[in-house]
Amino acid sequence: MGVLLSIVVLAADGVSDSGGKDAGESASAWHVGGALFWTLIVVLALVVLVAALVINARRPSRPRTAPAPAPPPPPADGPARPRAPREVHPHAGWDLAVLTFDHLGGAERAFADVRQQDGAASWIEDVAFVEAHRHGRITLRGTFAGRYVDEPDLVAAEGRTALATELRADVPEGSSGLVAFAPPDEVERFVNGLRAQASALARHTVSAEEASMLEAGVASAPAATAPEEA
């Protein structure tokens, strides 16, 4: 724009130097010529300005580079540590408790409700889910006698007759259950936490022989892991 103004000023000076009236030139003709000259100058300036605006508008804008994502914060306590297996050995004086629930999904719903209210309960990691399906098939999944059991057909499993007999008697077909095998005080907390939602409870103290049979029935299952430390 500065160059454009300079051109206009120089043109004006040229007119003032050479555009004076000659002796025989009429005043009206000089004024008409001057007005036409300035009109052309203004039009030219407008054309140049519009052209400059159009050129600037068509220039491709530089793409904005998205900021790099922040790296994830390092874990507060370093890398996660593997959970150690639990050393549990059932013995005489332990209690075996089975809570029965209506429908195959009843036990899981009841457990989820209690866990949401008190996820730090001491017994929460020491229970197993039972489902009694048609044709006498019983599934067992969870912690029992210090082992993690995942058995799709407990009745057909070799060496688990004692446990299958107990669960078949306590959980009718089409129902589900939660079973705990632990010292009496732990079983008491388990029962108190879920008894209100259960339809039935079977509980007794095991003898040394029964404890040995129940432990042997799940001996081939992997050892359960210890709960995470708070």
C-alpha cells in the first residue's frame, strides 16, 4: 500500500507541474481532464487493493500441528508385582457353608451387590460360585480350599465326588449358590453378608476326614493368589 500511495503522489505532482492551463485552454476543459485523471487513479487503486485481498485469501493456510499427547504418568509404586499364591491347608474345625439363590444368575447378582457395598470384605476372595444345570450338571468357579477351581461339570470330574455330593444336595436344579470353606469366624462373616438375599443356607463343621477329602478333591487345581494389599 505504501508503494501505491507513492505512485498516486507522483502522479499528482506530474499533473500539477504540467497540467496548468495554457493561454488558449479553457478552464472547463482543464477541470474535466483533471477529474477524469483522478477518477482513473482511484479506480486503479481499488483494483490493486481488491486483487491483493483475493490473492491473500487464496493462499493455503499452514496446517495446525496437533500437540503431541502427554506421556502416561509412571506408576506410583513402580511396575506391578505378581500376586503370590496362597498357602491354605483346611483342617478339622473349619466350616463348610453353602448359600442357595433362586435362578442360575442369582448368586452372581447377590455377590455383585455386596461387593459394590463392601469390596474389602475379608471373605470376598474366598468363595466359589455354583450353578446347578439340567441333567444334574454342576459347575464350580472360584476359590475353594485355597485353590482356584473352574470346573464345568463337577459331577463328572474325577476325585471330586465328596464336593459334588454336598453341592448337589444343597443347590437344586435351576438354582445357583455361593460356597465358602474356611475357619468359622470367616464363614460367619460370609453368611452375614449374603444371608438376606439367599433362599437357603446349609452349614456344618467338617471333621478331619472330610477336610482331607475336600482338599484332595481340588488338589489338582492351581493355588489361589493372595489378595492385593491396600
